[in-house]
Amino acid sequence: GAFQRAEAAFARGRWGEARAGYAEAAALDSTCWLCYWRHGEVGRWFNLEGDPADSTHYFAHLTEFPERYQRLIQAQGLPLAARLDSLDALAKGSKEFLFGQFRRADELFHRGPLVGRSRREAMQSFQDVLKSQADFAPALEHVAWLNVAEGDSMGAASALARVAPLVDPKDPSFATLAIVELAYAWRFLPPAEAERRTRELARMARAAGIKDLDAGARYLAGFGAPQGELAFAEQLLPEPGFARSAGLARVLALIGMGRPDTAMALAHGLAYRSPELAVFVGELAGALRLAGVDSAAATARWADALPALAGAADAATGRLDLQRRAAWMLAILEWAEGHADSLRSAGPSTLPPGPLAILLQAEGAAARGAVDSALAATRLLTGIPGQDTDDPFFRSVLHLARASWNERGEHPARAIADLVWHENSDVHGYPSGDPQPAEVDWALSAFAQWRLGSLLERTGQQRDEACRAYGGVVRLWSDGDPPYRARADSARRRRSRLGCKEVP
């Protein structure tokens, strides 16, 4: 029947077909609560997460589900760290429960790094899913994605070879596969070959009716391929419909590659054409000042950005969310620079209770020396979904601050856990509009890896992890502006001192 057809489509990763099948099955039998749950589950890949039309049905009849489904559904409502603990226990107790294993792996992979868990932990659960169903396309796609992001070309090639025949180029799910294949090309093939593949995949995607090509470009940074993001964005820039999004991709890619001078020059041009991006550009200068690599240049860029950001914060008209963001970033920088006696550092009176206000209060506590209370106050903020953070820079500022507080409080292991956040791929919808938190996280990944490598080396912990962190810096910043290239050279020397293997 319709349900069986939908199950087969789901296993082959054909989301469009599967979603239609579950809807048909639910229409034929309105008491098929599992149909509603599966329909909602597939909706997650269409960015229709938690569609109330589905969840009201299955939550109301939770007790009619088998016990392991009940546990899986209940885990959805927990805060991130507790949700992962609950999914760990479920996966451990029911190895053969495919949906439990897959959801654990999916959550760990996309969001685990936000609470200090490496995305590599997800690999075992994806492999367990494939043991029980060798051609389960969603798991194969994720294995390929994880291997590309981790620089394992053989693992990625093998998973891509297995999944490619299963996916229908006319189904919306083809977009995911195309992005992973594109990322593979930019991570492992010569640039000229990767450029050729980009044009070819863009042609195939257009033929499949995929409109959000810019999202493909912007996703590449999440695979550790900002060079690909830059090249693809430059291919798309001449098309008026892509100008804004590809312009943002170019700025973020250049930050990721250690080229902030060019990035900021282009960002100012972008804000001139799209004035609503002016606050983003000012905040970007602030984030670079906080990340502190080329401190003299970063200070000058921040001084440049300050008047426009202060103007946006004090504007009597305009978007309230942008006013709040501008005022928040100004206050954060005041704390960071030790000018906390000014009026601004208390934060804007218009800032409503929520993540931004809590982080500002914690900055105040830390400045007074109460780092443990700053850490306690912000612990639960780490797992907030991207779309609930109110500012695309919130997560990066939060994790960089927490890592510093943990170091000051002599908790190096916790500081280490705070510096893996940028490995997340917690994206809501396709990244084609305003910059998402994950995109800012990716742009700052080499900054985090530099700090992580130094911290691991200083505390004499996990040599392999230090090698991996420094390897990221070498790969991303070797062609950067002079201060970044100098960091890449330094990371290369430290790798050789640690006896690391060659950088992939």
C-alpha cells in the first residue's frame, strides 16, 4: 500500500516521493499515527521541522506507539545535551532500531559540536544503520558528508559511489547529494577540475529544477572548503537573483581563508547596495576584533565600523532587531576591551530577556572575576537552535567567551569542548537569505582551531587532536593575508614538532 511505497522511497532517500506517500497513507487511515510521524520526519529534510499538522497527531497518541518510538519522540522536546544523552541510551539499548540509531547520528553530526561533542562520534551510529540496511541512502549521504568534512577522501569516495545510483536526480533530495559531490571536488581534486565539476553540477541542478544554487555555494564552508564557496559564488555573482547571496558567500569565504582585508572591503560594498546588511558588516568587524589574530588591523577595522554601528544602535527608526544587534555587539566589545564603565556596556535598555541579554550579563560577571557564575549562566545557551539565537554572531561570541572563561577558571578540558562548536551544521532551511549562525561559525573555524591547537599543546593533551586542529589552520590560512599566513607557517612548524602526519 501507500505506506510501504513511502517506506521504500524513504530508504532510497527520495524525500519528495516519500512525503507524498506518507500523506496518502495518513489520508487513507487517519489513525495511522506512525504515518504522521514519518511524514514529519521527512519534512525535516524539507526544512518543515515540527510541522504542527503532524506533531499534534502523534503527540496526542504517544502512548499508542511502541516504547522505543515513544522514547525517540520524547527526546525531540529535550534541550540539546539532554536529548543527545537520551538518544545515546536509546541507540545503545536498541542497536537494531534503525530510526533510533539514525536520529542519534543525525543529531550528533549536525548539532553535537554545539555542546562539545565531536561530529566524528556520529560515524559509529551511521555505520550501525548501514549494517542493518546497507543501501539506506540518508545514512550513506551523511557518511559521505562526514568523510568529506573530515578530509577522508577514500571514505567519502566509497560512500558517494554507493549512494549515487540510489538517488533520483529529479527528486528534491538530489540537492544534498550534489552539495556533497561538490564539496568532495573542492576538498580533494585540483582547482581546475573542481571548477569544471562546479559548472557541471550547477547545470544538472538547474535541470532538476533546483533554484537555490547559492545555498550550494554557501554550504561548502561547512565542509571545510571556503575556496569552493568563493569560486562558486563568483560564478553566480553576475546573475541579479544571486548577487546579494553570492556576495555574502564571497565575504564569508574570504574570512574563512584568512583574507579579512579583501572580505571587509567587499562587505562595505555589499552594505552600500543592501543597507540592511550594514549591521552584519559592523558585527563582522567586531567578531574579527574578538577573535584577535591581526590585532592592529582588526582594531583599525573595528574603529572604522564603530560609527555606523553606533548610528544603527541609536536609530530612532528602522528594524528593532537590527538596532538590538548593533547595540549588543557594541556592548560585547566594550567588555572585551575593558571599557566596562561606560553606559553602553550595560547593554541597550531595549534588549529583551533572552540569549543576548544573558550573555551580556555573563560578560559583566566575568569582568568582575566571577568566571564560574558566567559559565553556569551560559551553559544552557550552547544548545539553542540557530534560528532562536537572535543574532548570527551570538554562537561564535558565546563559545569564544566560554573558552576564555574556562581557561581563566583553569578548566582546560571544558575550554577544549567549547572550541569544537564550529563543526556544527545546524542550518535552518537553505542558507540563501541573511547569514545564518552556522555560516559565521564556519567562517571562524580556523580561528577556533588555532586556539584549540595551542590549548591542547599547552596542556599536553590529545596529540592527534592538536595535529588535526593545526592541520585545519595550515589548510585554510596558507594563502591568507600576511598575519594569517604567518599563523599557518607557525601551525606547520608546531605539527612537525609534534610529529604529525602530512596534512591531507
